[in-house]
Amino acid sequence: RGRSAILVRLKEVGIENPGEYISFHALRTHSQLNNVPITELIYVHSKLLIADDRVVICGSANINDRSMIGKRDSEIAAIITDNEFEDGRMNGKKYPSGVFAGRLRKFLFKEHLGLLDPDAERMPIDIIDPVVDQFWNGMWKRFSTRNTEIYDEVFKCIPNDKVKSFANLRKYQEEEPPLLKTDPDIASKRLLNIQGNLVDLPLEFLNKEVLTPPGTSKEGLIPTSVWT
């Protein structure tokens, strides 16, 4: 958020719809506890970057200067650059895909889209080309949006884009109850339509609130450089 946010910066340089090129997601799962459906976000502490199906950065270091500059945080990461390639595609054109990076990216796509689950609905999903519209909008973003909508209907998950302030949060929690409370049987059936663990990241959550620490607090007195 703010002037330095990547979406704002992309619009400032003339990209009217950054969503055509970049999207933000989280991972969510569901299960049962004492025969009651429950859900929680999946928090993966490891950091991973896969660039162009050719380069991989993987480790505990955040993908920023603070962690990767080598003289600040006590973190470690490995960079793997492919020198063996196999036939791939990017935006509908032939592309030399790295054997390690490309296969890792495709495995993770299968995991996030639920294609590793033997009980999942079998669909002719081509994950080789991550750029082509048929995959980007027709599969990746569509699956994520559908999963998000089902979770919100069943659980009324927080954080949520419908909640833009603390006042909205109280109202959202007090108004119409989630489907899990009003009709548990239908809620359980709706969860069967979840595929994979990909969901939309709620970028609008509490966007009307100022979440920076007050200047008089101990956190507010510390220079910003400490956190970046």
C-alpha cells in the first residue's frame, strides 16, 4: 500500500491494469475438528523465487536487501541457475525451460491447483505455459477466486476485502452468520468444490485504517531503516 507499493508504481509508469501481469495470493486449507469444519491459512516460512523457469532462489532469507545483502539478517539462501533445459512454452511460443526450475514451478502449480490429489476432479489443465491467457485467467486466477468465494461463504474468513475498517470488521462479524452456522450440511458440501489451496490475497483489508505505529510508541520511535 502507499506510493511505494508495487501496484501503485506499475500504474504510475503507464500500466493501467497491473492484474494482467501480477497477482497476489495466499494458501488456505480446511479440515474437520470434532466433526466440525474448520479452516486456516497455510503459513510457509521458507522463501522461494522462480524466475523464467531458469533461476531459483530458496532459503530462509526474505526476497529483499535486508535479508540478502549478506551483512544484516542472519539468513541463508541458495541460488540455483539451470544449465540443462527442456522444451517449454512461454506466451504460446517455444521456450527452453530449465530442468530444475521449470519442473519445480510446475510441481508447485499442480500442488496449489489441487492436481496432485488423486480424488480431485480431472481436467485437461496445461500448466506448461504460465503466461498464456487460457492458464493465467482461465485456470490460475479462476481457481483462486472460486476457492476464495467458497471459503468466504462457508466461514466468513478474516482477513477479507469486504472489511475496510475496524468499524466494518465489527459489523461484518455481527451481521449475517456464515453458512457453517446456518446450514452445516450444505456448508460441508460446498467445501467439496474447493480445489487446491490457492486463494486471493485480500489487498483491500483495512485499507481505510492507518496501521503504522504511532510516533509516540516504541515502535514508532525506531528508524524505518531498521524494518527494511
